[in-house]
Amino acid sequence: MKTSDNYYSTTCSGVWSKNDFPGWRQPFIKVTLGPSSHGKAALLIYEWADFDNIGIYNNVTHQTQYLCDQKAVAQKLCTNATLDQFITHGDPKTTSIMTSTFDMHNKSQVALYKVEKTGYYCVAVIPATNNTAFEAWVEWKFPYGELPAVDYPKLVFYGVFSLIYLAVGLFWGIQSFRYWHDILPVQHFLSGAIFFLTVEMAFNFGFWEAYNQTGKPSWGLLALVALLNAGRNSVVKPHLGSAMKKCALLAVTHFVFGVIYSLGTMLLSPESAGFIVLLCVFPLAITMTAFYIWTLSAITMTLATLEMRKQHVKALMYKRLYRLLVFSVLMVLLIFIVNMFMFADRTSIGWAARNWKRRWFMLDGWLNILYFVVFFTIIVLWRPTSNNARYGLEQISQDEEEALDLENRLRRAEGGHNARRDDEDAIFDLGDDFSDDEGHQRVKLVSVGNGNGNHSTPAQQEASSIPQLSNQRQPKGDERDALLHGHEEDEDEDIRDDERARLTDNARKLS
């Protein structure tokens, strides 16, 4: 609503034409008056590109004169024919400017302006005489419904992304059905995340569609969408040992700040909110940074352990995840810097007119796109396949010296990190390792090499070609006896080679 007490009584909004967003009606701007309005007023409707054609510079007052009054006529800034109207110049047939003066006595509707092309339109109503008072309503009608033009791209965006996430879910479901018996724990978590994200995008689309139909936001849907938007950033692994309390506290804090951010982006206008926008963004940025640092630190420690265990396939997956997260961090920083420069001059007179089409993308669009790119990459890397079991295989050392060295390094590493290993547990667990220390009857592939270049004996060939079953760790006394027996027995080369193969097998079981 506009009143005679408003400074310049001007309101602006972007408007999409039927050619850009096809709809069932012609977009227009309608100005109506309240019943208590009286006096005389001047009306101006224009598209922002014609702003320079409004007003004329007054050399006496050194200000721009917008209204043609008696003083302006005396100074020959305008003529009596345009008295009490806005001063404009340029051909009316080639500009979007509409100006008039009207007496508000017994009038309810004073203007109906049809919008033929997409643009940022403004409506100004100011008193033309001293005894004028009025209440005026400006109604913006769009071709597609009631949703403000600045927010309408969100409706299309979330609708498209709902279909994209649904397609990803169908692909994931088919792969999971095909390889159900080989599904890893992390793939169950990803299945839940896909379902959650599909529902979230559908509710986002539903919120903006309801807004478009009714002309006002549904507070119930708004609260639900805010909770869903924040919830996707707070999914944690259900068993983290002693770190669970800290992780849960950080997740709850991040969830609360995510709700504040979601509500802020939906309800606040950047050009009018000022520094309140920063209060919505910075807390979420702090908790997100904490999550990134914690996760990257955990992955670094996990990679060190996997490299020592020579689990190269699993280590490669974690390296890809690490690079992906570093990429997302750099992109978030880039987005933050670009937005900082974009919003730096938001108080300037033409900022809204220049940025109304892409403002939604700066706040919501590219963060959602970045989230999808990262998530889809994870989906591709961890998709169910027939080779899921390879993530749990452990490469076996080729000789006893390497095996004993690996055992010593693992013991030193575990002794130094066991106290905080639960705290640094990575989220993307690829399943249990197939190692002898677990005491389970799992198959491990063994490859035994001959260090001195001699031909392998039949015993060696059998050990290198037949899968070995992991058993309980052998007593160290038996290993010493076997070692002494190998040095004391003076037998032929075949027997010594056979003993060397047994030593290698024992050393492997210790690893």
C-alpha cells in the first residue's frame, strides 16, 4: 500500500512477459485508491531502462525536478500543458513511460498498465496539491500466477531438481536391486539420503507452487521446508564412539543455523534487510567450516592407515572423496566472494533493477547446484556394483620381512591413535576389512613370491593359488620353533623353500 505520507511513494517489481514465461493471462499493473482519498495526485509508471527519461536538472536548486509545478513552469522546465504531471522527455511511443494527473474524488481505479516485455517496473504516486491525501494499492498480475517475479524461477528450479533427484533415485534403486547381496553399509546411508533429498525438493516445489496459487506463503509448509533444508546438512553416522556427543552437538547447532538461513532466504529481501542477512549466513558458514575441517582430518588419518595396510582400492576411494570435498570448499569460498562483491552495492538505486532476475540464483541456485554435483559424484563413486567386495580386500605382503615391518608400523600407528580413533572415524565406511585379526571365517587371497629367484616348489604353488581361510592368531612360540627349525635343519633346497613359505604365511597372519 502507498500513502501520501510515503517518501516519493514509489514501489517497484520485476515482471515477466508472456513470451518469457507463458501463462494464461496478460501481465498488468493496476492502481486503485482507498475510499478516504481526496485531492489531486500525479501518477507515473515506467520500466527502469527509461529512468533517465524522467525529470530534469534544475540549475537553481541544483537538484533533479520530477514534478511540473508553478515554479518549474516559471523556470521553463516544463509547460502549462504538463502542469501537475511528472516531467518526462523522449517520444512516448518509444518509451515505457505512462504519466497522468487525476482527481481522486469518487474514484477507485486510476490506472491499468499492460506489460508487454519483461522488465523492472516502478509505480510512483505523489500529491499534486497541498490539500491532497490518499491511500493507493498497486496490484501486480503475472502471466503464471501470484508468485513475485523475483521468486518465480525457484518454482521452475525446484520442479526440475525434484525430477532429477527422482531419476537419480530410480538409477540407485535399480543398481541396489541388482547387487543387493553385495550392498555395503555406506550404500544404505546413501539410499536414505537420496530419498530424503527427493522429498525435500518435492516439498520445496510444493511450497512455491502453493505460494503461486494463493499469493501468500503457507507458514506450515514454510516451517516444514526450512526443517528439511536444514536436515539434509545434519545427517551423521549413528555410531561414532566417544565422538557421538560432539558430533550430535555440532549437528544440532548446524541444524538450527540451517533453519535460520532457510527462513532468511525465503522471507528477507537483500536490498532491505541489510546486515540481518549476514546474521543468517555467517553462523551457518562457521558450523559448515567445522564439519569440513573435522571430516577432512578424519579422512587424512583413514588414508594413512589404509596406505600402511596396503588397501589401495579403498584408499583410492577416500582420495577421490578428499579431492571432492576440497573442490566443494573452494567453490563455496568462490561463491561467498562473488556474492560479497555482488551485494556490496545493494543500497545503490539501480541494484535491484540490475539483479532481480538472478538474485535467486545468487542466494539459492548455485549452492543447490554445487550440493547436487558433490552428492551425485559420491553416488557415482559409491554406486552398487558386482565388485563391492573389493573394498574390503587387503593386499598381502610379498615376503616375511615386509610383513613384519607392516605389523610393526601398524602397531605403532594404532598405539598412537587408538585413543582418538573413534573421534576421527570417517563417515564413509566401506565395510569391515577382511583381516585375520577379526577371527571370522573370511577368504583372503594370498600371493607368495620367491625372493631368491629359484623355482617355486609345489608347496609354494599351492599356497599362492588356493584361497586361505583366516584363523585365530598363531602363538608366538610356534613361530619361534619354526624359525629355529629352519636354521638348524640342514636339508636340501626344496625343504628350505618350503619352510620359507610357512614363515611367510605365519607373518601374514600376524598382519
